[in-house]
Amino acid sequence: MKSTILQWQNLAQKWRWPQAALVALSGVLMAIALPPWSLWPVAWVGLVPLWWMVLATPTVLLATAYGLLWGLVYYGISLAWITHLHPLMWMGVPWGSSVAIALSAWIFIVLWGSVCIAFWGGMMAWLARRWPGRNRWLVLAGTALWCALEALRNHSPLDWSPLSLTQSPDNLWILHLARFSGPGAITAILVATNGLLALALAEGRRQTDLPPLSHSSPIHPSTHSPIPRPILAAMALAITGHALGALLYTTTSIASPEQSVTLGLIQGNVPTREKLTPQGVRQALEGYTDGYRSLVEQGVDAVVTPEGALPQLWNPNTPQIAAIIQTVRQGGVPLWLGTFAPVPGEGRQQYTQSLLELRPDGDTYGRYDKVQLVPLGEYVPFEAVLGRLISRLSPLDSYLVPGQPQQQFITSVGVGVVGICYESAYSRLFRHQVRQGGEFIITASNNDPYPLWMMMQHHGFDVLRAVESDRWALRVTNTGLSGLVDNRGRTRWLGEPQTYLTHRATLDRRQNLTPYSRWGDWLTPFLLGLTLIWGWRKR
């Protein structure tokens, strides 16, 4: 205990507010590179202050604190939309508990991301002190470690705001690097470029108020030239990445016209606080019925609805669901309905968040069950421990169960790749479906009660998924933003938020596989292996 107190006292003595301000500025710069601001060029220099401070700090603990600070700023800004969960009084939650739920959700996911960056900062400082002078090896190690942490976080129940999202949806050339190894390829080139620039800044540094880089410092000056070699390396890396992405962008093949499919979407615009009431159920039933009939008249192959479009447990005998089935029989066109479907089996009845294909014969065929459920929203993690506490704060039920990762959404018009809600952030779920024959992407979301800038981030994820898999993507939401993205990442159509609308869209059905679809994220283990081999040889 006494040793811990002394460590924190030592940290407080070495903590310098100018350096902390630079780290916080770095977090702000990377945050504004994300949608909705989408200042993507900033991301190519925004990480430099964090790199510099982490490698120049006198202790590992201080570098860890800088990493934590950067994460709190970056994730705190980019995920502030989570606080729009409040108010929840319409669910019977008291005002105080509603605020507590919203703030707790925001703080928890911000801390989760921040702890990962704190670990990265501490590890980089430890490596820099253990093996001083290995500047370019440190850049490689830092890049590999950042990619590994993002990959691990993407296998957790909570993930959002990876560095790759800073380049979406506008920097289409660099997005095409994801075809090689997924979003990790974009993260790698961003982290490495920033690391090289930080080296150049440190090597060219002279007398400033920042921590001196003495002969014992992990970063040493190299040769003196008009343009330092790290800057030349950073420029070469960025230019090569954009050139390679541009080549992929311009050489993307075009599908033949007979491979197209025409889908209609309905953006119901029924707020969650209303659609769970009898009046809201009627409004949803009327809106989706009218929209379905309108799209059938326009000539579509199928009609798609958002996540939880009909907020009822699936039972063909209930009046509302029976009415939907009768409408599809009359229309003669399949309907892909977002609902809560029962899990076959005995014992306690369980349900999944699902997208079902209803055909004119009245039966359901294609089915996708949501894999990545929302903690506290759709299930209670560690229910034996947290169940009683959560029940005091909220009436949320935990009856939903996740679907199996290996699924196929086989429909009457082809095999679809489906993501529900924030599954758009999980590239591995889409990759598995593409490998199993998925020809186009459908993402179905609610997005209420979140603001427009969250919707724009969600759209950025869908652009990433379309590019990395070389598939067209149709985004269907309750309150927005619904849209259409082609396989090059170009947004062909984007609907207005917070409005009821229908849209007819034509998508290409594609069967080819990108390197990422075939082999997954091979770059991260390659970088880790290269780091170990290079480090061992240097040793």
C-alpha cells in the first residue's frame, strides 16, 4: 500500500500540464476526424503528440496515464451520443435512474476503450526504456500493438470508434486498403505514419519547454538533412497507401446487369418511446403496410424493414402479425421483417432479435438472428451478479439470446449479408457471411433516440463494410440515416433523418472474394511476428 502511494506521488510530481494538454489535443484532433465532422486529413497527424509524449516520458506509469487521458478525450467525445439514452421515464424509470443509466453506459464504454490505450502507452514506454535507440523498431512495435488491441476489442461485447472510422466515408482511396486485411490495414498505416512523424519531431527538436531528449532518452537524433528520414518515410508510406488504394478503386470490376436485385426499404420513423405502446404498434403496422404496398406497385423484388419494425414477439396468430402476413399474400412480394423471433426448443421460451423473410405463401424462409447483442439493452451481462442491481435501475428484460456467428440469410432473391444495429462495427461478422456466399449487404437498425451525428458514424461503418467485402450495402433504419452504398464505397443515396420514407434501390449481386474475405485480418499477426523477429535480431 505504501509503495503504491509513493508511485502515485512520484507520478504527480512528474506530471506536466503542458504535455498533458498536448495529449488531450491529440485526442480532440482524432475525434474530429470521425463523422460527423469527418476531417479525415487531421488523423494523419493527430496521433503525433501521443506518440511523442509516450516515448519521451521518464516513467512507464506516466506514459500509461497519458494513454488513459488520450482515450478519455477521444472516446469521450466520439461516444457522447450514448448519453441520449436519457430520458427513460417513458419506461417507468425514475429521472435519477435514467440519468444514471445513460451516464453509466457512456462512462463504461469510454473507460473500456481508454484502458486499452493506457496499456498501449505503458507498453511502448517500457519497450523504449528496455531497448533505447531502436526508433523505427518502436514504430513497428507500436503499430502492431495498436492493431492487436483493436482486434481484441472487436471480439468483445462493446466496440466503437476504431481509427479506421476516421477515414470513412470520404477518403475512399485509403478505405480500399481494407480489402487486403480489413480495417486493421487502415489503422496500421495511420499509426505508423504518425509514429514516424513523431520520430522526426523528436530528432529535430532542440531547446523547448518539453521533456529534454538526452543521451539516455529512447529517441536519439540521427543524421541531419533538409528533410529528416522519418518524415520521408512517413510521406512515402502515406503516398504509397493512397496510390495503392486508388489503383484498387479504379480497377474494381463491374457486375453484369442480370446480377442486380431491386429492393425497397421503409424508414418507419416510429420513436421507441411510442412504438412500444398500443398506439405505436398501430402506427408501425399502418406505416409498414402502406409502404409495402407502395413499393410493390413500383416493382421491387423484396421489401426490407428496420430492426424491430414490428415490436412484438413473433406469433402468426396475433392480429397485427396476421395482418402483415395477409398483406404479403396479397402483394406477392417477399417482406424482410425486423421482429423478435422464438428460438426453437423446449423449456423456457427464448427470443432473438431477427430479420425474417415472409413469402407470399405465408411461411418464413430466410432468417438472421442478431449475434452481437447490446449489453443492458438486450441482455444483462453477468446476470447472476448484476441482475438484481439492474432490475433496480431499469425494467429492461434479459430474455433475448444471441444468434450463431455462422449464419446464412438465404432469400428468394439471393444470399444476403445481414447486420443488425451496431453489428456494423464488427467486420468479422460480415466477413463470415461473405465467405459463405453472401452477395449483398443489408443492415437493419433502429437508431432511436440517438442524434444525427451517431447516425453518420453508423453510416461510416457501413461504407467500410461495403468496401472491404466488395459488396453493395443497403442500410434500413427506423429514424435514419437509411442509405445505399456501392461496392466502391460511394454513397448512392442517403435519406433524410427523423422522417417517414420509402425508397426503391437497385444493388449488384457479387460473388468475388477480397483477400480480407478469404484470409481475414492477416496483417496484425504478421506485424506482431515481424516485431518479434526484428527485436530478437537486434537483441
